[in-house]
Amino acid sequence: GRLLDSLVSAGVPATFFVTGEFARRYPNSVRAMAAAGHPVGNHSVTHPEFTKLTADQIRAEFSGADAAIAPLTGRSTKPLFRYPFGDRNTTTTTVVNAAGYVPFRWTVDSLGWQGTSGGRSADYVCQRVLDTVQPGQVVLLHVGAHPTDGSTLDADALSCIIDGTRAQGLRILHPGRVRPVTRQVRTTGTRA
């Protein structure tokens, strides 16, 4: 798709979190993500609200997604996981972690998924991301078109986001390459 093409042409890495349903519906897209060197993580099979599921239902969601995605990418989705809707609590995190997954969360949602019918534009999406860009930022974008208006705001805004981020002197990395920032604290005085 256009989003993947933009990433490849700009030499920008990304991590994709796809559902099992997406993998079954668009297997060539998932293969292309992996072939371009982008990690493909688990986003459940059906995109339910995890806090409304039992532990067994949660396990079925991520194991089913992995079963659909791994044959297309040649590797397990572990440890990459993103909760549908960001819906999580201590119980869901315990189940996800016990299965070998590390949940990732975004720091800014582009809102491109709302489409033009939600009053958004590619310029709005780009500016929303660039207004908050900072080291360590995790940007949530969506692949594909809005189901009713057919808009592709995230793909349309991606070049602007990449250019604007680079103009601020920042590099774009996928989560596997991000290193924690450590601070040195200088103290003065004496201990009591």
C-alpha cells in the first residue's frame, strides 16, 4: 500500500501491529511489510476489548493472530503486542506478559482513522503528530482506507510527518531499536 511505499522510499522503519483477520484478508500486505524489513506484531484476531474477555479468550486472541501472521512473515509475532483500543488492565497485562508478549502503547494517535467524515484532513493528521513530536514518541497510524469515506489520511500525511520529524533533528526508529534515556543526577551538599 501507499503507507508502506512511503516508508520504503524514505528509508524509514516502522513496526506494524496487525490483526489475524487483517492477515487473512490481506496476506500479501503482511508479506510485504515483513519483506521490507518491518517487524510485524500481534494486535489480536478480532480486535475486541481485552478487559471484557476471560484469560482463555485473551490467549485465544493472540495465539490465533500469531497463527495467521507467522506463516506470512516467517517468524512469530512475539514479543510485539498492541492492545486493541489500548484497552488493558493489570489482569490483561499479566496474561499477555505470561505468553511472552510485551505490550506497546502509543504516545500520540494521529486520529487519521476517523477519516474525512470525522472532520479530519491529511494536514490535520500531520500537524497533530508534529505538534507533539519529541524523542521517544510512539506514533499510532493505521494502514488502509476508512471504511465509509475511503480516505487514507495516515498514508496521505506520512511524508509530511517524516519530513517534519527530520526537520526537527530527530530520527525515526522502530521500538526494537529505541534505547531508554538515562539521566545523571548531580548532587551537592552532604548527607545527613
